[in-house]
Amino acid sequence: MNITDREFDDVMAIGMVAGGSITIPHVRRASRLWSELKEDNQA
């Protein structure tokens, strides 16, 4: 993957500002997936 954790966090923060609280479940799911992808990529 060609993005850093910082860039991912920035994108999620922008999504929260633009989408409001309705995006919280999606941000949580995306964060879990991001963590899993990082683990798979390190293996």
C-alpha cells in the first residue's frame, strides 16, 4: 500500500467532518480493515 497511517487517519477525519456522526460505524469498520491489511502486508 502506498499510503501511511497518518494519511489514512487524515482521510477518515475528513470523512467524519463531511459526513457527521452517521459515518462513525463506517470509520470503525474501515479502521479494522486497515489494521488487518497492514498485518497481512507485513507477513
